[in-house]
Amino acid sequence: MVAALSIAPTELFVHPDRTADEHQAGSVREMLRRALYREPLSRIVGQREFWGLPFALSPETLDPRPETESVVEAVLKRVADRQAPRQVLDLGTGSGCLLLALLSDLPQAIGVGVDISAGAVRTAAQNARSLGLAQRVFFTVGDWGGALSAGFDVVVANPPYIVSAELAQLPHEVARYDPRLALDGGEDGLAAYRLIAADLVRLLTDGGIFVGEVGAGQADAIAGILTKNGLVFDGIEKDLSGVARCVVARPPAPSHRMTTKNGWNTPPSRLG
């Protein structure tokens, strides 16, 4: 209601007898019309709170869910010194919620967010500016980590992991209003993870960490994909509902890395 009236919540209590003008009444009617079509309130108002921060949404971005905060928690749980400089990479950044939430709690960190959708990248950049984090982050259009060089201390991802055949069974609020590109994980739901995992050993620094959100029942299969690609499995984290929601992995010890003619310890965070 306050969003439709464009007033602060306290104004409803301070002025309970306030009469809406025609413009405000029209806004209320439009919000009610959209709600009748089961459009989520976050889509109607164009904003969702995540990690205590306000994030603007757009048609190209996933609507962040509370369970996705488990990714942020899993990273911070493993960070010994939050004041240390770090480089953070967010693959499939969407609204930028994961990356910007981490930067808000890691004041010396800088970050890179990648998304295949130009619209999502624009929205993420807008959120960075709104949160005062634009000087510490760079967003770019790209296909996962393929165009990035190594040197990230933290890599996070919330890739599409819904089995293609199950998309039609999703709640209307998700299937109709979240972008299919952010939902469709292919025939078995694991297609994006196969692509992401292929680059992680190269992208991560020694002692770095990868945390990725997974769907219910997928944790073991995705852990297998990560270890097959040379990473060391570091555990599974559950969300508040007790569902295994995050898979955590690390790069192998330096002595077990494959060296290349240029060496694997390449400069951090350079594009191309």
C-alpha cells in the first residue's frame, strides 16, 4: 500500500485519515490488478530485500529468495579476516545480490559480476550505485567464467538448476515472472554446473573457495561434478528449512595443480 501511495510507512499511522488523490488511487488499483494475476509483490514494486539490503529487480533478473542468503553465510563462515583484501567473482550475477551482499560485509573486497543478460548487468550496476558500492565492483556480459583470467579468492554462483521438464510445474509466480534463462538447468538440471566447474580450478587462487546454490536433492551430484573437474569438496550447507542448499569446494593444493606454459598463478581479475 505505501509503495502504491509513494509515502513512508509511518505516514499511515501519523495520518490515518489521509485521503488518497486520484493518482494514488490509480496506483492502488493497478497494484491490485497485477496482484490478481498472482504477480509477486516484489515484482510489482520492483524491489526485493536481500541480506538486509534493497535490490531493484527487472524482467531479466531472478527474484532473490531467502534461501539464497545461505550462499553468503557459507562464504562468511569460512572467512577468517573480513578486513583482508579479497577478489570476489559472481557467476550469473542477476541483480547482483550475492556479490553486493558479500562486498557489504567484506569492506576491503572488490568484485566482478558476470551475466549473459545485458539487462541483468544493467540492473546489477544500478544496485551497486544505489548501495554505494559501485567503486568496488565491475559487471560485464559474459558466458560464465570463460572470458576471465585467474586470481579470485571467492567465487559464488546461483546458476539455473531446474530440470527443463519440470519448469511447467513451477508455481505461477515463478514460471510466469522469473526469467527462464535463470531457471532452466537443462535435461538433468546440471548443465550450468558442468560449464562452471570446468573453469573453477583456473579461476580460484590457492586457498580460494567456491560456493554454489543447488536445488533440493542435487548436492551430491554437483559435488561429483566439481571433484571430477579437479576441485576438493569442502562440504554442504543447509538453508533455514534444512534443505542442502550450497555446495562448497576449494582448488587443489598447489602441488597438485596442472601448470601451463604461462603458469597457473596468473594476474587476478583481468578480462580476456
